[in-house]
Amino acid sequence: MSQYFSALQSWCEEVFTVYQESIPLFREKVEEHALQEWEANITQLQEELSDQTFLQEWEAYQRANELYLQLNDYLAALHQGEDQRMTNQLEVVPIGGHTLPPLPYRYNALEPYIDQETMRLHHDKHHRSYVEGLNKAEKEMQKARATNNFELIKHWEREAAFNGAGHYLHTIFWNIMSPQGGGQPSGDLLREINQSFGSFAQFKKHFSEAANAVEGGGWAILVWSPRARRLEILQAEKHQNLSQWDVVPLLVLDVWEHAYYLRYKNERKKYIDNWWNIVNWPEVEKRFNAAKHLRWPPY
Ligand code: MN
């Protein structure tokens, strides 16, 4: 049996365990016949995998992916109204299985700094298209591996980089903002900012200037380098250019026109100045504290 099929088999077992653990909870929220059908489908898939019925990895993958997305919907139903992050009990996003994370607040929550209409377009249209583009690229690259046809690989790699960077940056962006935001960070992050940039005021000035000077669409990004063990401020052009790939983004500011044009027109600087009022520093501190646990040899 190919490595891929045996990996898929253990993946099925893992998913089935999650399913079984959740059954008592599902009873109230998910229709009985839907559960029976899901169970029948995964059992069928497991049988076909062990009988080696599948000729194409691609086919088997699609079946597994359907099951995964279906189960994710059931899990989400259990936790309606709770923090969406709690529902992600399955730790691996399957190939082509990225989903649009919900906004952690209402569309109008960041008013007057970011208007409702911008948030709606930005999250529902722009971010969704990055998720869809990333899924498409991942599936096409998987198809290329399965069929050994790499003619379009350059195109799909570009799509994966552009849309993947777009998806991950926006996912950070929604969470590092909050209607209760603004002010300054505290604790370790503040100490590190003072050490890396001189003071919070100097950091803020540097970050704002970098954001304002991004050429075209892009980002200002505060990153932690586990190798240098220092903070740095970087720009990204589009989503993926100008990256230092060895670092962990902590604070990200979207300066594509779609992020501010409705309210600020071409006044990017005003948008940046106002944006500091909604920065969710506790989330940035959380990211920083997690990132600091990475210990890589210094070079
Ligand atoms: Mn954006």
C-alpha cells in the first residue's frame, strides 16, 4: 500500500475517535440520520482503503476531505455562540480544507476607526477569496503529485503563496484588533519592545512609518525571530513578498486599499494613526509568549 493510503487510514482512525468522543453531545444538535450516514461513509472509506480499491490517491483524498468538512460542521453546531477556536479539535487542516474563521466581534465593533462596510467586504469577500484560492492551489498541487503532471506547478505554487499568506495574515489581523483595544502592551512584550526599539513610542513611530511606506498593497508586521531572539518590524508587499521566513508574526497591519478606502480614501496615514486605538495587545502578548518558547540555534 502507498504511504499516502496508509497515512489516510490512520487519519480516518483519528477522525473517528474525535467523532466517537463527541457522539453524546451530537445527539442534541445533529440529526440522527446525518450521523448514521457520516458513520457509514467513513466505515466504507476505511474498508475501501484496506481493500486497496482506490486506483487514484486523488479520489480517496476527496472522499476523506468531504467527511472532514462534514464533521467540522457538526462540531461547529455543538459550539454555536462559543469561541470558534475551541471547536478545532482536529489538529490538522486537510489539503484543500482551510475555512474562513469568523470575525471575533461584530462587523460594526471597530467603528469609528474601521467602518462596518469595510469590515464586511474585507472579511466576507477578500479573506474568503484567499481561503478559496489556497484550497484550490493545494488541491491542484495534490492532483499534480497524483498524476505526475507538474506542467502548471509554478502557477499553483504562486497561488498557494499569495493566497496562503493572505489567509494566515488576515486570520491574525482580525484577532489582533478589538473594540476594547488601544493603549500599550505590558509585561514581557513591553520589555522586549523597549529593548528592541528603544521605547514604545519609537516602536509605534517605526511601525507606522513602515506601514505608510508600503509600496502598493501590503502589510506592516511585527515579528519575533526565534533565531536572533529579537523583535523586528518588516513590510510585506502583496502578502508574501519581502518576508523573512524564519520569524513569527505578532502584530500585523493591513494597508491594502480595501482595508481603509471606503472611509479614509487615499489617506492611509490617518487610517494607521486611528488603527492604534483598536490594537488588541493581550492577543499580541499571547502570540509573543507562545513564540518565545521556540528555541533555535542562534546564527
Ligand atoms: Mn486585506
